[in-house]
Amino acid sequence: MATWQRHLQGLLQKHGRDRTIGYYALSTLSDTKPLQPRVRTVVHRGFVQGSSPECDWLLTTTDGRSAKFQEINAFPSVELAWYIAPAQAQFRIRASAYLVSQSVHGKLSVPDALHGASMDWGAERRRTWQALSDALKDAFFGHASGKPLEKEMTASEVVQIDGIPVSFALVVLVPHYVDLVELAQMQRTIFSEENGVWSSQGVAL
């Protein structure tokens, strides 16, 4: 397990009662010209399970009808900023984002970059869906994100397979660069990955 990941997981466990630490800001690029930055707060859904206990891929979710989905599909290079306030620690993580989604015909779409992981992405998608709150699940049965509220929608209008809307998608974040600032210790460390091997370097704040 990479040092930065062990440190991050340790902070999440230590400060688990503070619900504010379960969110980070995810930046993308617009899929229209001129290119413009887009950022929103998303919920950390854990590290990808099943491939390896040491897997450092982060997991969040999105709606396949949303701008975020289209942006990631067009430009998979993203960066997230995650501030763990109780520890005064900030993780800035550069990653490649991959979408795991399902078509209206039931076919699961998994990017080639994720095929190397020996895991069941359908099961991962179902597990993540089941862990959502009822309120968040309801949002996937409503209007597409950002669209006008012109009329009421019912769940029957949304295509679903085995009770999961096809619009429900996983966002798998595969890190390759982590900038960790620990303000309590006044120190900063850069972690970079090459060919699956992580290295670290202390740098000035």
C-alpha cells in the first residue's frame, strides 16, 4: 500500500465521526469550447474493493445524464482536493477518471484501463448502489441534473435494471500524483507513481 494511501486511510479511520471528512472537491474540464474548469464537491465512496486490499483507486459516483459524466468521458484527467480538517491535512490528487456505467440494454460499460483488475465491476456497482441513502437513490429516479423542473417524474419513466437506474455510474479515480500538505507539522510531501511504483519527495511548503 502506498504511504499516502495508508496515511489517508488512517486519518479517515481516526476522524471517522466527523462527517465533513467524507467529501472532496473534484475538478474536471468542460466538454465545450472554450475549455473551462469545473469543480464540485463529491462523496468519497471508499477505495475500490475486490481487486486488491492495497488498491489505491478511489471511488465516487455520478449520474450518466450529468455534465460531470460528459466531461469525464471527454477529458479523463482530473484533480481532487481533499482537506481533512481535524488533522489539518490536505491531499491534492491527480488521477485518471474512468466511468463504469450500464446501457439501457443491460450491457455494462467498463473502460479498457480497468479490465486488468481482476474484479466484478457489476458487483462493485451494485454494492455501491446499495450503500447509498434512500434520498440519494431517489435523485437518480428524478430529473437529470441541471435540467429544468418542467413536470413531475415517476420512477417508471426511468430505465432501470434489477432496481438500479441505468444512469447510475461509478467514477473510478486512478491516482498517479499526490501532493500532501500537513499544516500541523508544517511539511509537504510529493508522491508520484511510475509503472505501479510510488516514490516520495519532501518539498518546501
